[in-house]
Amino acid sequence: MVITIIFALLLIAAAVLFAALLINGIRLLVKQIRSIDKGAAIARVKRNMIYFLAALALCAAFVLLTQAFASTPGISGDNAIAELRRVELNGRKEWISIRGSERGNPVLLFLAGGPGGTQMAAVRHDLGELEQHFVVVNWDQPGSGKSYGAGNGKLAPGDYIDDGYALTKYLCEEFAQEKIYLVGESWGSALGIFMVDRAPEMYHAFIGTGQMVAFLETELMDYELAMQIARERGDEKTLATLEVNGPPPYYGPDVTWKSAAYLQYLSAYMNKNPEIQNGGYNTFRDLFSSEYGVWDKINFMRGIVTTFNTVYPQLYDTDLRTDYPSVDVPVYFFIGRHDVNAPVSLTEEYFNLLEAPQKELVWFEHSGHSPWINESELFVSELLRVAG
């Protein structure tokens, strides 16, 4: 928070100096036109220019400094690990956080939601207990957070599968383990299925939460539910917005905003459900965490908007029920009973038909779309149970 305030103050100072530069520049122009002595005016413009450029330089230097010193808090212990690391995956430079009290513990890779979301800080805050039992790796996927620049505006779902595979190989080699655990939430829950299908021999098990199954069907169900709730509430403003947007699928530059019209409405609906504990994402806490420099904080938000807009329409045709009816690793679905963003009926249907060496559907009775946040202690204990 302090870093952001300092940067904001520097930007305000730069803006004020730029305004002063414009005003004095206009005065100089007027004096030029009127053939009035302009020596003092020229001096003021030069001085304002110097101050303005200095303020810009300070802003740039401050951004670079915060990027260089971004870090994840330390963990005590002789064999603990707590670091941010840049890795190259298929030619893309991406970032991971690695945290654990014992380097020799099993590796657990967490796949954030999105596409475009970053949850490095959120997982540290809400699932910190896992660090006592695993080496917890959080991956800023291409186009998100610290890895926003790896997106390049041309991402496809296959890029995430390829990079996820490359990252898994890297982690197995780095920590001398044959297999790792994989946890995915929301979009990450579908990505997790893609990854275990690609290389089942590299994973002990997959745990999906806020499980996505059929993307377009999910969006249509969410849209209709938001319409229904708005009608019941007499919420004419939301109804009007949804009617103007029309039902998905969406394409073009406004995918994110049109999708957000009903997704945010449903999230707010869940947050008011007294059966759901601990609300949802703590965006401001996470955004201002030490893992992100100033530029990362900007990209934190850019990824949610631009990467989602690019990648999500490419997922509309994905349906795990037909595309991935079987996988060769144990699968566990940790599902919030009150999830309305990822309809639980689709998860149940997929679970019933899914063929896997072992499978289990675990209900979280006081959760919505994010059991790992709503009931984090239970989430950890259940994960430890299924990991054996």
C-alpha cells in the first residue's frame, strides 16, 4: 500500500508540473505573439520542463525499483524455501512463486482462475498452512500478473497446456520428484484436466475446485440465472444491461465487460448468501502484496481484462464431458454447495461419467465458487486427506 501511495504522489507531482509547463508555455506563446519581453517566461518554461522531466524520471526509477525488490515473505527454517523465480517456458518468460517449510516435501502446483488471473498472494494468505506439508508453487500464467508480458496478445488454450507441461517438467527436475500434485480453481480447474490428460505420468492427483466443465453452457446458465435474480429483485438497471448485451457467446473487444455484467452480479449474490463463509476474493489485499511491483499491480488488472477477452472466447466449444471423459490420474472435485458461477449440476454430471483410477466429489457446505477461500481450513484438511 505504501509503495502505491508513493507512486501515486509522484504521478500527481508529474501531472501538476506538466500542467504548469502547459500554462507557462501558453503564456510564452502569448508574449511571443504580442512581442512582449519574454525572457522571464522562457526561464519559467525551461525550469518547469526540467522539473517535469525529473518527476517522470523519478516515476520510472521508482517503478523499476519496486519491480526489482518485489518478493515473497520469508519462511523460517534451515531447509525452507520462499522465493519468486522467473522461468522460461517454450520461449516465454514467466514467473512463479515457490514456498514451503521443507524443500524435500511433495510439490503442489496451483493453477489460478482467469484466464488472466493471478493468485500468488491470495494462495499465500488463504492456504498458507499447505506450506507446512508441500512446496507450494503458484504460477502466473502467460498474460497474467507478473507474466503479463508473456501473453503478447496472441494466446490460445494450447499455449497454457504447453507451458503447464514445461513447468511441470521443470519442477520435477528442480526438486528431484517424479510426480507433483496439481490444484486448479475455476479456469485453472479446466486447465488442470487438460494438463493431466497431456502427461498423466507426471501427476500424483488432480484437485479441481470451482470446477469448470462446459464453458458456453456455463455462461448461458449464468446469464439466465442473473436475469432471473434481477427480475425477482425488480432490478431494472441490471435487466436492461443484460438485455442490451444479449446472451453469450460474445466476441470482439467487449467480451470481458459483457461477461462481467452477469458474473459480478452472481458473485455479489453469493457474497450475500448467509450460508457462505468468508466472502470471496480480497482483491485489494492481494493487489498490494509484496509479490507485485508497481508495474505488476497494473498488469494484475490488465490481465483480468485483456487476457480474458482474448482467450475466453476460444474456450466456448470446450466441454469436458465429451472432450475428456477419462483421465489416468486420481481426480478430486472440491465443490462449494452454493456455487452459482460454475453450476454444480454440470460438475455432478461430469463426475458421474468421468473414468479415473480414483475419484471423489467433496462438498463444502458453506462455500460458493471458492471453497479454498470460503472454508480454507477445511480445504487444507481435505487436501491433506486425499494426498494421503
